[in-house]
Amino acid sequence: MPQLLIELFSEEIPARMQAQAARDFERMAREHLAAEGLLPEGLKTFAGPRRLTLVAEGLPAAQGDRHEDLKGPRVGSPDQAIEGFLRKAGIARDKLVEKDGLWFAHIHRAGRSTSEIVAEMVDKIVRNFPWPKSMTWGRGTLRWVRPLKRIVCLFDGEVVAFTVDGIVSGDVTEGHRFMGSGKPFKVKDFDSYRDKLAGHFVILDPEERKDKIMDGARTVCFARNLELVEDDGLLAEVAGLAEWPTPILGDMDPAFLDLPPEVIRTSMRTHQKYFAVRDPRSGKLAPHFLTVANIEAADGGKEIARGNGKVLSARLNDARFFWDEDRKVRLEERLPKLNGVTFHARLGTLGERVERLEMLARDIAPRVGADVAKAVLAARLSKADLTTAMVGEFPELQGLMGAYYAREEKLSPIVADAIRDHYRPIGATDEAPDTSVTMAVALAEKLDTLTAFFAIDEKPTGSRDPYALRRAALGVIRILLQSEVRAPIRQLVADWYHALKCFVDPGRALYVSSRRTTGYLGALARSPSRVFEVYVDEFEDALLEGKPYVVAVPEDFDIRFDRSAPAGDPPEGQVAYEFRPYPVVADEVLEFLADRLKVVLRDQGKRHDLVDAVFALGDDDLVRIVAKVQALDSFLSTQDGANLLAGYKRAGNILRAEEKKGPLPAGPAVPVATAPAEEGALIKALDQVEPQVARALHDEDFSAAMRALSGLRGPVDAFFEGVLVNSEVAAERENRLRLLAQVRDLMGRVADFSQING
């Protein structure tokens, strides 16, 4: 069947946009073709520095005729409604057909040629392509990422004729800007297109460009007894910068190797798009670099390597200057600068955030077995490197540079490691911290992020998560589960509220001295003599109970915390704190973490409804929750578990139906001599199982709790087989309802089985 080939040829497309552009091109083409009833057997797109290419195989030569019955208004509807439907359908009134009290229009559309449809499709795609940034040029109105030069559009070997903003489609393209012949050439199909491009020094497929880079890089490194420091992100980027990539090994001044290796690699990567290389014997960086040129130089790349080496030296000289200057100022001395950096308009400065992190780390440290003093010091210094010149130049080195500077100051290696790793885990593949001090600071950092933004109602919506709260939540989950740290989430949120320093009204802030019974909320007027105070214990009590606490502040006050300010009467006018109350935020943070935990457990093959069943009990200890989920999952996979779940649901249905009639009878069921044996057996089984479940839950041996519950399976099954719950004798009925309620309540101490599917 015929083949479709499209090439959109332009000036250089930014490498970071190419992969998404290829996906968008494929998606838009599929959607347009599908809307016209054309389904290709295969469709693939390619993106490169100067072209987007699409090839579709197996398209029919023409669209088939289409028949459609359009449903219209009801018979007897106003003439206006009927006339509107006729205009939409494009038919006369006598063509309407009545069916089941509705008017229908039978529409016949003759099929069009695929070439005609493709011409319309390409025009729409080009005019509506979702580039992150686009531009116009010349006198045209078309917007494209860079000036669009040519459009190749061939169907079944023939040109599909159309014009887009003065650009006429054809069968002519161009090769490499420098190494090609310089003359445009014609193509007939995808094979000739790909082969002729290769003959003009253009590799179409980005994966082939990556392979060429890696093969060439390993070859030149092997020749010098070196090893390439692989970097997948950089590889993808340089593959998008060169149509004919040629790896070249260059040399750098060995004196720069006394810089931190991450600084060297980041400078190479960020500014120059170079790969680092190392000595395979020592594992340390070697005084060389690997660049990827877009040409094959006549001298083998010597002049390119020399020029790139000079540029790299200039960049590394800048890095050395930053390194030397930054070390002249101790991290502790940098902290005041954080007070001038806004963390968030409604959350205060970075300095205030650091104060919260200190207090949170102090609270969390005992939970993870960390040295409290070291955890507090690491939290205090964790953001200090944000004021350094090195991190200002290379933001991706935050934390890492703080660790280097901490070691230069002879601080504890444990503190330095915590400063370095407190952002981790950053992504799904990043390892979670596993040392106690680092865990304390990392949990404090992520907890502050989560709770603070929930407290000001800046929660993620749909796919939008500007403050990376989902990442922070997954970080908390991974640290807690990996370390099995017992840290109830509601208590962690309460710790954040205790550590709170700043309540922000637009343009103004209220400060509270946390955990100081002698502290107070102070508001200082522009004239220092005008002040008033509010005692913090009253304020915190109101805050933690979710009660509004209103502080009277005049409009001309600048509000600052000042422990030495004298007391005074509050002036007229009121300003309320901006944060949402603790109970609401604690519940929302816990629910948010539960949703993230479901994702984690689902990836491990666990069912989300089991997480719901455990969370429904109000537990907020993630380690205990996961242990329960795992025990519950194992239990329900057994025949006893599945049958007991069915019995629970049957009991629940009966009890719910009775609850609609009125309150259930209270108290435990009692043995009755005249009752069926199955009833007495279930009462006896409950008496035996209940203490076993209670003991197992107390010991947090959830597998034992499940095994104990499995002892109810036989008696419950027998009860439903041999006993009529809704007896005509009121006393019998009430006793049996009490018995079912006991079964439900006992099982409900382990999990809310009503939340479980099945």
C-alpha cells in the first residue's frame, strides 16, 4: 500500500525540544488521519537539528465512502431547532427520517483522495504545532520554532501539492549544512530519502546518532587508555546538536583537577556540552574532555580540540575563582543573607525556613536515632550554599557545594554528608539517604515543603505541581519505609506548626516565638515605641485546635518579632493569620501521602484498595500501614482470607440494612442453650480469637493477627449456613445481630474490610 513521507525543514531546532516535537508530530498526524478514517499500518517520526520527519506505511489511496445517521431534535420541536439541525446536516427538510419520536438525517459523504486529506492535515499541523517557544520571520504570519524553509510531502511517490504561508510543498530537501554538496536534491520515498541524507552527511535517526557518538567516544578514549564518563542526558542533547556527530578528544590543564570533580563535570556539561573522561586505574577524572563536533575535520579534529580546550580553560578559571572566593566566607557567616531571599511570598524568607528546618530536625532526630546536635547543625547550614557564587552559577550543585565547604571548615563529615544529601531522593532512580543525621534533615526538608504549601492551600491540581509536592511526598515515604522509622504523620505536621515562625498577610508578616512560654507574638510599629504582644501559648493552642486567632494590628505597622519589645494594648483594626488550621492540613497531608503510597505499593504489585482499608482506621504510621497491607495481601490470597472476606461483607450487608430501621442492639452476644450449635460455636470462636488478635496487634505482628482471624472462617461459614439471623423471636434476632456486630468490629480492628474489593 502507498507510503506517506513528510519532512519539515527549518533552521536549527533546539535540542531540548526535539524529542517532544517528534512525539507531537506523531500524535497530531495519527489524530488527523484517524478522524478521516485512515489508519496507517505503521507510523514513525524522527527529529534532528534541522528537520522533523514522518513516514507512514500502509495508507489507502483514498478514503472510503462514509454513511452516518445524525440524531436531531424531537418530532414537534420548534422550527428554529429543526432549521438549525438542517443547516448542520446540510440537507433539506424532506430528507429527514422519523424514528422513535426523533428526527434523523442520513448523511452520505463520498470518500476523498488521501492526498487531499494529507494536504489539509499538514497545513493544520504546521499552523498549530505546540512548540514551547516559536517565532515569526520576514513578512509572513506563520509561527515556527525557527524559520521554516522547505516542506517535503510525498504520497505514493508523488508530490502532495499545497502551500503553507508561501512555502510550497515538494520533493526536494538538503543535506548537511557544511559537509553536504550544498545543492538541494530530490527524493522519491523514505528509503531514498534516508539513504541520500546519509550520503550528504545527515544521520536521520537520533538513536543512530547516539550510537555513533558512543562508538566513536569509546574508540578515541580506548586509544588513550581513558574511560568515558557516560551521561545519558548529555548524550541525548549532543545528539540533537549534530547531524553528523564526530567525537573528538581534547586536553585540559591538569592544574584544574584540584577543583571538585562535580564542578569540572558540571562546567563541561552546562557550558560546553563536553563529556568528562577518567583514568580507569584510579577512577579519578583525567585532564581531558570529549566534545562532539558536527563535521569531520581534515586534521582529525586537532584544531577543534585546541579551540575547545581554550574555552574550557576560561570556564574553569571562572569556576576556580568562585571556589576560592566562596571558601573565604564560612557557611555560618552566610546565614544572614538568607533573610534577604524570599522562599515564598506567603511563607517568608529562606532564613525563616532554615529556622523551621532546625526545629523539625531537632524533633525528628530522636526518631531516626540521629545525634540531635549534628542534625540541628546540618539543618542550620543546609541552605547556606545557596548564597555562594558557585551555586549561583551552577544551581544543580546545591547541597553538594555546601558539603565541600563544610569539609573545608573541618566540620564533622556526618554533618557535611547531611548537607550534601538532604535533598535526596530527588527522582525515582535516586537512592534515599540511609544515615541517621541525613535522614533527619531530609525528612525535615520534605516535611516543611509539604506542610507549608498545604498550609497556604497551594496543593497540586491534576498534572500541575509547581512546588514538586508529589516528589517531596514520595521522598518522605521512601525514607520512612526504607529505614522503618516510626514517625506518625499527624505528629510531624504538628511539629511543623510548632516550628512555625511566620504568618504572612499580603506584604506583612506576624512572627511567633515557638515553644517559648515567655515568648509572644510581637508587632512593631515604624516607631519602635509602639508595640504590643500576644502570648505564644495562647496562639499555639488556638492554631493546633483549628480555631481562628485574630491579632489586632494597625495598618501602619511593620510587623516583626522582637522578644525584648515591651507590652502594650493592641490598637484598633484586625489581621488574621494566613495559614489553614492544623487539623485540616494534617488530614490533607496524610491523604496526599496515602495517594502517593498507593502508587508505590501498586508498583510493587499491591492493591490500592488494601491501602484504603488500612488507612480507613485512621493510622498515620506509614511503616505500620505498609506492614498491615502486606499481611492483609497475603491473608486475602488464601482461601480462608477470601471466604472470611465474603462472610464479613455478608454480615456488613445485614447490619447496614438493620441500621436503617433503627439502632443495633448493644453489648456482646451471649450463649443461649436453645440456640443452634453454629451460633454457640461462633461465640466461642470469638472469645478465643479476640485476645489473640489484640495481643498480635499490640505486638504489631500483623501476620499473626491475620492467622488468628482465619480461625473465624469456619465458624462464620457454618453460622450463615445453619442460622437464620432475622428470627421471628426478637431476643434471638437481637443476639445474632450482636454476634455479627462483634465479628465486624473484631475484623475492623485490623482493617476496614468494607473498603476491599471482592
